Amino acid sequence: MLFRRLVVLGLLASSLPLPGCANRIVKARRMPARYQAAHVTNAKVADLSRLSMSTTSSSLIEVEDVVDVTISSGLEEAGRITPTPVRVDNNGVATIALVGQVPL
């Protein structure tokens, strides 16, 4: 009888929720120095516009261009038609959903 009670108490004790490993919260201002990023004394501003490619004004559609395609059946409400961006592949073909491949 005593053994049965000990087994039941053991099962009950093991089924109680126990605290997890995330019981201590460390705020950023109290973080140890070895985990903080090093202080930068010579920070420079990077001009990210130099990383972009120059654009040319051209009315020709070329390989890797992205064109906006709008298809209308005439049944749509005014202002509800939205263009879909489509990329031109290496062969000069655009694959349009529900239409298929269109050479450009």
C-alpha cells in the first residue's frame, strides 16, 4: 500500500510543469562586455548609390527586362486591373500566366 502511494506521488510530481531553461532575462544594457559588439571609432558613411547599375533610357525590350503586363477582358471594374510584372528570359520570351510564352 505504501509502495502504491509512493508511485502515485512520483507520477503526480513528474507531471507538474517545471520551469524551463529560459528563466533569466538579460537586458541589452546589462549584457556582459564580452558579448557586446566592439565600439567603432572610425565609422564612415557608405554611398550605396554607387552600387547600383546605371540606367539607360531605351524603348527596346531586352533580355532580363521586367515588363508590366495588363490583360483585360472588359468585364473588370474600372481601376481594378493591376499589372503583373513579367521577366523576359534569355531567349527574348516572356512567360505570362494563363497565356503562355510570348516572344518579345
